[in-house]
Amino acid sequence: MSLISRFAIFLLGVLLTGSSLTQAAPVDDVSKLARRTIGGVLICTGPNATGRCDHETYELKKCYNLPDGLRNNAATFAPDADDFFCYPYLKVCGGICTSPEGCTMGPVDSDYPHRYNLTAVGWNEFITSFDCLLK
Ligand SMILES: *[C@@H]1O[C@H](CO)[C@@H](O)[C@H](O)[C@H]1NC(C)=O
Ligand SMILES: *[C@@H]1O[C@H](CO)[C@@H](O)[C@H](O)[C@H]1NC(C)=O
């Protein structure tokens, strides 16, 4: 292989990883490249992914209202195993929240213990909207 094509491949590598070789672990770069596929959430009326279920990939940093049927009626809220978490809210998107806790049950990710049974924390009756963020 010629020196020039070696250099071209090196340059391509720098471009693909997005920045200097000194910082940014390769794992971070992979998750950045895969970002558009992040944001899948399984939402079901029943616990353990039972009842009516809906799995979609949602844009990060964007609020979604749950559709009729799932609104205030979702015992399963299980984000895919990716580097993101979601905040379920008890208000509609853009709604006014007067609680200092922000009207959310807090971050839910693929490790959250009650994601397959929010009945255990009462939130099956509360989720009205949610948004998701990268970790
Ligand atoms: C729900 O899933 C948990 C964990 O897998 C299991 O222990 C439990 O028996 C399941 N409950 C029902 C009703 O399927
Ligand atoms: C979900 O949690 C509730 C309350 O803790 C419990 O009664 C119910 O059996 C659980 N359901 C499943 C499927 O694990």
C-alpha cells in the first residue's frame, strides 16, 4: 500500500471519529454515530409488557404526549438498553408544573427496576408525557 493511501485512510479515520485522537474514547464515538437509532421505548398498558404495547424510537430532547389508551394507563415503560434515559411526566408537554420535583418520577433507563411494573410505584396512573436524553 502506498504511503499516500495509508495517509488517506488515516485521515478518513480521523474524520470518522470526529476529532483529535488524543481525547474521545472510541466507545463514545460509536455511540455518537449510532445516536439516530437511540431512543426506543416500549410502553404497554399492562405490567411485564402485557396488554396494548407500543414500541417506537423517539427523538431525544423532544417531549411526547402518550396517546389515548396509554395516557395515565401504562404499567410498562421500558427504554431500550442504550445510553439514554427518559423522564416520564404527569403533565402534558408544555404543561405547567407547580411541583418542585418537576412533576416527573425521575429518570428511567433500561436498568430501572420498576420499568416493567410501574404499579409498584403508582406511576402507571400518572404518565402523561415523557422526554428522553442522552446520558
Ligand atoms: C413479571 O416478570 C417478572 C420478572 O420476570 C416475573 O418474576 C413475574 O412473575 C412476572 N409476572 C407476571 C404476572 O407475568
Ligand atoms: C406489579 O406490582 C404490583 C404492586 O406492587 C403487584 O401487586 C403486582 O403483582 C405486580 N405485577 C407483576 C406482573 O409483577
